[in-house]
Amino acid sequence: MQRNPYVRALPAAAAMVMTAVTVTAGPASGAARPTSVMVSPTSRAPVSAQDRAWLREAHQANLAEIEVGELAGKKGTTAEVRSAGRMLVSDHTAFDGKVTRLAERLGVSLPKTPTPADATVASRLRNESGKTFDQNFLSTMVGGHQKVIADTRTQVSQGSSPQVIALAKHALPELRTHLAMLRKTQTSG
């Protein structure tokens, strides 16, 4: 008895994509053939530890940059520092919305606060003023963006969830723009 090629290929296809297949008998031969293939958009593929970690780290970095950006928007001594702070608040708030929506769809729980190290930096910056604040804000944000860019590049190359990888790819140009703007502000002040 010869097996139908569709039936032989089905286990391999099911391993690649979660599908629902309806099989009916053919008209004359009685051979089974698929009549419909439907990919379920609501099914959850497993999310790797790498994907989960990146979503959590991106969320915590967003929370930290929003908080510190708000400080810069209020305390910055130059228009460039205040503008940089406002841009970070706006862009990281929008990006964090994307991160949290994707995490929710994938069933990944996110922390409610920045990392303890980021909270310590924010606390220190709250107590600074003048040029010291500006310099420390900029150096902190340059270093933070360098780390986030490196982590995001790792996610793009080592992640497994196509949705998380796509979000990471989407984030990279904006993160690079932030870094360039922060460096320019740092050297002009």
C-alpha cells in the first residue's frame, strides 16, 4: 500500500507550523487529500528564555529611560538636554506599549519596576542639578543605549520568536538614533 504524499508530509509540516487540516477522500481513488489548511493566529508557540529575557529587559530599560527622561525634561540646564529627555520619554513610552502588548499576547509576565541598578541611578540623578546633572544624565543614557543596542542585536541573531525578533529589529534604528543624538548633545555641552 502506497501512502499519500500529503499524509507523509503532514507531520513535518505540523512541526514547522501549527495548523488545522481537514482531510477528505478523493473522488475516484479514495486517496486522502487536504482540502483546507488554516494557521491559527491565536495559537501560542513556545517563547524561548532568550525571547522572555529580552522582553523583560527591554521593558525595564523603557521604564528607566522614561523616568530619567522626565528628570532631564525638567532639570536639564540646556535646551538640548531637555529636548533629549522629552524625546526619550515619548519614544520609550511608545515602544514600551509595543513591548507590553506583545508580552501579553505571548503570555510573558513583565516586571513592574526598573532594575535595582537603574532605580539607583534615577535616585542619584534626582539629587543632582546643574551641569553635573546634565553630564551624568548624558553619560548614563549613552551607556544605557549602548547596552540596550547590544542586547537587541543579540535578540535579533539568537531569538526564536518571529514576533519578538521583528520587534527587536524595529527597535534598532530608533535606539541608534537616540545614541547618536545623546553623543552629539554630550559633545556640544
